[in-house]
Amino acid sequence: MYIHAVSHYLPTEVVGNEYFTQLNGLSSEWIIERTGIVERRKAAPGENTNTMTVDVVQRLMDKTDLTTVDLIVGATYTPYDTIVSLAHEAQHHLGIADIPVVSISTACSSFINAIEVVEGYFALNKASRALVIVSEHNTVYNNEQDKVSGHLWGDGAAALLITKERQSEGDFNIVALLTGGAAHTAKATTAVMMKPMEGGVTMPFGRDVFINACQYMPKASLQILERCGLTLADVDYILPHQANLRISRNVMNTLSLPEEKLISNIQRYGNTGCAGCAIALSERWDTFKKGERIVITVFGGGYSYGAMLVEV
Amino acid sequence: MYIHAVSHYLPTEVVGNEYFTQLNGLSSEWIIERTGIVERRKAAPGENTNTMTVDVVQRLMDKTDLTTVDLIVGATYTPYDTIVSLAHEAQHHLGIADIPVVSISTACSSFINAIEVVEGYFALNKASRALVIVSEHNTVYNNEQDKVSGHLWGDGAAALLITKERQSEGDFNIVALLTGGAAHTAKATTAVMMKPMEGGVTMPFGRDVFINACQYMPKASLQILERCGLTLADVDYILPHQANLRISRNVMNTLSLPEEKLISNIQRYGNTGCAGCAIALSERWDTFKKGERIVITVFGGGYSYGAMLVEV
């Protein structure tokens, strides 16, 4: 399974930390110290997860041919429309008839969950060229006034063309991936929630999310390496879910890896949900060197996690 | 792939057509003539897609052992929580660690989309005992005052244990299934929508939904039979998506099948979204005879469709 191309989109409006200082007294220094976030992007009025889907699909079309896509998998937990899902919107934009389309919502782990769904369709021979879209409009469901988590969130989207067979020398090889739920843990279903009819995103037990994210992402990373017969010495980059720079650094410490091997965009975009890792992959795409190995690892509310080994 | 057991849950409150007569003047006769719906169920305050998930999982536990479930797939377009999804809630209730959990939202076709995701995990040998949950809380996102579609919706849920290998003589065999998107059609992305932040469910082009549902469900049913080397003469029952009794009858007419072969519960429950077919399967489970064949076919907003051949 290969990543043939990737694109991303970020809304133009930049919201700096000083916005939250004015709103609720949190200083920029405090936000940076606790989260690493300096600024985030906010979708404009009229923008949403479906418009950003069209944006990233259009940008992906500029990079590669999408006319023979035979599967679309969308992912978001901040949906504009739960009936006309991201996958439907993308199919409508592409105008391709009668291919399977499905959208998923497994919180911040959805990027790897979506690719695992694709892996299943490939194994069934029901598809061989899949379009994956991750798109989050956190700011519309966010209470900016919330001192606990109001300053964490940003908006953004990405799209990937994933193919069963290698299309070109430049493709990134998805060597292996795994996902798992950690909802058996005590606070999994109450730590961070997004209830559309009851006030949107809330995070009553952020510390529990922090602790579990710091445990599960290293654990999943080691598991996927072990399955591939590799060790941390074989890894060039770790790309963790972009939730909090302190979590990312904690993951690197647990794995005894230097910060040069960490890929991070949360400083500029905040927590962009399941889109964060894919946006980072898109931004860095041209800078990777042949043979480099990237472990992408995710952890999301609910809880669920995943890890994926990608070889350039 | 086999359905080993199925359970369902319906809220206790019954809402008859006279409720809508009082609300907006629609007569019961008019509603029955146009939709077949006599009454529907409404979730109580405090009930939602996640509580109904626990209800159906508990009922399924009364029928079969769920301790060795190794995959959970949830489906809803009326989510209580998009971060703590149905699949997370079910995992939390079961207390099973580290299995893949994923929730999907592909509107009313999600029941078969969810089973196709399971089929993929089985093909990958990443799972062999899957819990599938379909749960809809339409009434919370519905505008009852809406004369076009306010009277259509009902609440309900179902759960299924799907296994890769046959567990017992009583298992129903999923012989084959297919899904497809029809979002390439002109009004697919505007005909019926569910925007959590913009008023919930709306159906500006109900006639277009009607026409496409009447075309795609017979077409998908014939496709799945053809793939299995069977014809309509081999089919004992058609179980279409429970959207409207006139659509269901139109499907039967197109297939030249008598109404005795139609399975329908919309009269009593209204449109229960992606849960409708699974609730009907659960209600009728004990009445099917060995060797009977059921074609389940779905069509949902967005649009997407599917068909599945089940052998008792």
C-alpha cells in the first residue's frame, strides 16, 4: 500500500495567542509553555469540513490524476453535515459514479483508522486507488471562552491518494499499520467529548488524556516496529498526533529519541484533530529523502490509537 | 461471514400521527398514504445514540458471549458524541482492551457500509468476531414543525455479532455484499442534509431522494444476486431501507415481487435511519426458515447505497 500524493489546506485567518489573552486572560507565554501553540487557523464564515474537502481534493487533482479513484474514505469529528459526509462531497466533486464511499468518526485517531479501512478494501480486491480525506472544523464546535481547552483547537484538512500498487518511484510505502481502542480505561468516555447538541467540545479530564496519549503513542510505535522486524534505530522521524507539544516531547523522551526526529506543526496550527498528521506529512513531503522511515502515531478521545510505518 | 446474533432496542414513547395533526395540521390519513407511517418511537430525555448502544450491547450479551469480540464498528448520522463514538462507548461497556474500534457515518446506507468495513478486517485477518452497532436518535436533530419531513423520523438501535467462521447451525450466512456512492448525481449533496450547527435534518428535494432510492435499491439487489449466480426467483424476502412504505412498494414492483416478500417496520417505527433494517432483522430473526434467502438493500442521503444477500 502506497501514498502516491498528498495535499493540504489551511484557512487563511491566523489567530494568535493574544486573542485568548484578551478573551479570558491566558497569557501567550502560559499557552506556549503548556501546549507549544503560538497560533492556529480559523475557518472563515462559509467554510466547513465539506468546503475544505473540496479544497484539498482540488489541490490533490493538481498533483495527480483522480479520475480512476475507486474508493473514498472521509474522516472528521467536527462534521458540517453527517448525511452529506466528506466522502459524499468528494465523490460529488469528482463526479465518479458507483464507487464505495464511507466516512468515519473515531476522533483524533481517525487518520490511521481511515487508512486501515482502505487496507481492508484493498485486501478484498474491492478497490485499488483510494482517496482519503481528513478535515476538521474545530472552531465551530469550540467554546473559545473555555480556559481549559478553548485555545487548543485549529482548523485544517488534507487529502491523500493511496494505491495498492506502487505508481512511481516517489511513492511512500505504507509498510504496516495498526489501530486499537483504549476505551476500556476508566475515564476514556468522559475525558474529552464533542456533543453537537450539548455545547460542542469539552475536556473535563485533560490530564487523563495527556497521560494516556503519552503511554499509547510510544507503545503503538514500538508495536508496529516490532511487527516489521525493526527497532527505533531504524526510524528517522516520529510524527505523533498534534495535540500538544508537551505530549509530543514526552513521546520522544519515552522512546529516547532526540527532538530533531520529531515532526511537529502544532506551534503554527494548534490541534487540527485527525487532520494534523496528514497536514504535516503534506508540508514535509518534498523534504524527505529516499529510504527514510517515518512512524506516524495517533491518539484520540474516546479513546483510540494507532501507528503506521511509512518508508520514503 | 456470518450473523451469529442480533438484538434491538426501541424507546418506549410512542408518537402517533395525531401528534403532527395537532402540531401542523397534517392528517393521519395523509401521513399514512404518503409514507405508510402510523407511529414512531421517541427517545426519552437522557437517552441518545450512546445510551441506546449500551442497551443493544447488553441485550446482545443476553443472547451470546461478547467477551472475545475483536473489532467494534458503530454507525450513526445522529451522534450524541462524535469523539466518544458508538464504538468507543461499546468498548467501554464491554471492557475489552486494545481491539480496533471505528465509527462510521454514511447516512442511511451505513448498516451495509459497516458490515463491509468488517469484511475488510476479516480479509486482513485483523479480526474474526465483530460487534456492529447501528443507532439513530433522529428526533433530537429533527424539526417536528417541518411539514416536509418532520413526521418521518423515529429512534432506535440494533447490534449484531458478525463472525468470520460459522459458530452454530442457526447463524445466517452473509453470502455477499456491495456498497456504492451515488453522490455524482445532480442533487445528491443538497436533497437531504443533517447539519448539526445549522438546524439539523432538512429535506429540500425529497422527490429526488425518492426517485434515486427507487432506482438504486432494485439495481443493487439485482447486482448482488447476479454476483452470486442467483435470480429473483431464489429470493424469499426483500428488506429495503425503511425510509417510506411507498419506496419499499416501488422497489417490489420494479423487481416484480409480491408484497408478501417485503419486510417492513416503518409503519410502527418511522424512518430509523441506518438502524431500520437491522431492527427488522432482529424482530423477524426467529421467524425465518432454514434455507431462506433475504436481500437487504439500503439507500441513504448523500447519496450511497448497498445490497447484501443473507442465507438463513
